[in-house]
Amino acid sequence: MAEQVAAAMAQSCIEVDRDGIRIQTLNGQALVAAIPELQLLHDNIHARLAESIAGLLMLDDLPVAISANLLRPGQGHAFRYHFDRNEHTAVLYLSDCADLPLCLHPNIRTDPMDGEATWHYRQDTRQPIRIDPRPGRLVCFHGRTTLHGVIPDSAPHSKCDRVSLQFAYDTRRRSFENQEYYGRPSGA
């Protein structure tokens, strides 16, 4: 699958280099058009997560529901700390790149969809949970309450690419229509 995603991204990807985000990405609409079996993978991950998350819904907006990210440690790629628009996020790693770990600060605030977000901790007072990419590793977390990012090691040692798929889910029906995906309309 990693080779298929890399090939799809070589054909058409969005280069992002702004606001602490430096990656190559491709949204779900383009991904599923290039690799139709990704829809089945998305469905299977949803079914598995729905076993333990009541009322879990797949997003109607495919460009936001699925994405692929490519980060290269030797090119200064990183993805600053952020929260997601969707409630639950699943990241499936397709490559091994310990120089670009996912760093998580779980439950650092309340869900803003439940009213004004209340912060529980200051980011700089806790060590993040560090998750190194490994092919086939699936990491799931609450995207709106978990501060997370891909924070590179200070001196990258490998020249590997970090390739991952992201799947977004909610427990309430919402539309991401007319919102931007890295500076472009979500349908682009």
C-alpha cells in the first residue's frame, strides 16, 4: 500500500509550507480515485473503532475523511502541534521513520463542540506521548482534545520518508463543506 500511496502522491499532491506545517499531502477524494481499496480500508477501520466508540460516524466529506501525508526528515518536514476539526482520528503508518514521531498530549482540553474549551494543562508542563511510526501501526485518539503533531528529532539520522494515512470520524453529523484543506477548498 505504501508504494501505491507514494505513486498517487507523485501524480498529484499538495505541497504545504506555512504556519509550522511542512508536508506533502493528498486528500481522500484524490486518494480513493487513485486507490479504490482505500475506501474498504476506511470502512474496516470505522467498523473496528465503532466497537468501542458508541455512535461513531464516517464523515460525509471524503476530502476530509481520508488523507495521506508524506514527511521527509532531511527536508525539514514537520507538522506543528494542533487539534483536529473532527472528533476521532486514526493514523495508519505505512513506513518506518523514527526521526518523525507522532507526539500526543491527550485530554489537554475539553471538546470545544461541547461549549467553550477548558484547558486542563499547560503544554510545556508535560512530556508528550511519543509514537514512532511502524508499518501497519494504527494509532487512534480524540482529535479535538488531544494536542498532537509530528515533531522531528533535533538531528535526524535516517533518510526514510514518513508515509501515513489519516482517517477522520465524528459522533455527530457535521459538514466540512466550504472549509479549507491546507489553503484550498476541501473539494479541491
